[in-house]
Amino acid sequence: ATALKPAPPPRATTAEIVAVRARVRQRATRFIAACFALAVVVVAGKIVHDRFFTDKAPAQIRAQVAELLADGRARLRAQDVDGAKAAAATVLALDAGNDEATSLARMADTEAESRDAIALALRLGDEERDVEAAQILKRVPDSSVFAPTRDRLRRTLDDRDKVRAKRGVESLLDQGRVDDALAAAQKLVMSFPDDDEGKALLERAQNAKTAAAPTGIPGLAAARAAFASG
């Protein structure tokens, strides 16, 4: 019975107990140090964010942001849409929540659409597709920085339309098509009421109409038309 009885487990020595306690204290110290370091990183990150990405940013950063915004607005007024976009993007890289930069970026996108409309209208005008060009120009709002360019292009299209209308009236008169010439002259004066040449053409068409009125002499109207056409 004595031989089969299990032997009691060996008791740890004092040195072993001290070593275990030292290892536990060392691990606890490392864990506490890691938590403290993490807290320091979080606090430091918050401080850096507050200094560089909020209203608490240093004067140098605030001045840089203000300068970029002013440059972006100036570029937008000068129709430099890409430059305005770049300035807004730079500010947003420094401060993702900057409302002025976000607004500037949106305005630049809107002005880019107006710029593209102007370019398309110019190309259509070069192809003498003036009616389509005039329709495209309606995409440019009055508040756009491209509105003056739009208005100048509209005047150019109107002038060309006026010239074509005058030539049309003159051609109809030369062909002896008095009724068509009179209708075209009336339309010309309605479209361009301040144009003196248009008024003169209308008077000419009216006189031609009066001269072409039947007088009871057979063939007289045809003779007058032939004479008018040379």
C-alpha cells in the first residue's frame, strides 16, 4: 500500500515563487506602458488635428488657406476654371470640411459646364449652324462668369442672321418675287426694329408691291418684274 500511494507534488521553492512574481509584474508593467503609449498617441493626434484642421489651426495655416481661397475666386472670375478647381482641391486637402472650398469647387464645376457650352456654340457657329449655336448658349446662366462671352457671341450670331436676312430680301426683289420679298422684309423689321437698312428694304419691297399692282394693261406686271430682275 505504501508503494502504490502517489507521491505528493513537489513544493515550489522560494526562488521560483519570486521569479514568477517578477514575470507577472514585468508583464503588467509592459501592458500599462502600452496603454499609456496608446493614450499619448490618441491625445497627440487630437492635438495635431485641432491645430491643423480646425479653427484652432495656427495663423500660418489659416493664412495659407485664405490665400488659396482668394486665388481660387480670382481665377474663377478670370474664367480660369481649372485653376479655381485646383485651388479648391488644395484647400480641401488641408481641411476636408472647409465650406468655402466646397462651395468654390461646386461653382467651378458649374462654370466648367458654361465654358463647354461656349466652346460648342463657337464650333457650331464656325460651321454656320447658328440656330443650334443659339440654343446651346441658353445653357449659360446670367450669373455665370461666361455670360459676357455668351452675350458677345449672341450679338455675332444676330448680326450674321441680320446680314443673311437682308441678302434674302434683296435676292427675292431681284427675282421679282415681290410678295415673298415683302413678307421677308416685314419679318426682318420685326426681328431687328432698330436697323435702318431693314426699314429701307421694307420700303423698297412695299414700293415694288405697289408697282406690281394690276393696272389693266396686259403684261405690264410681268414686264415690270422682268425689268426689276434685269
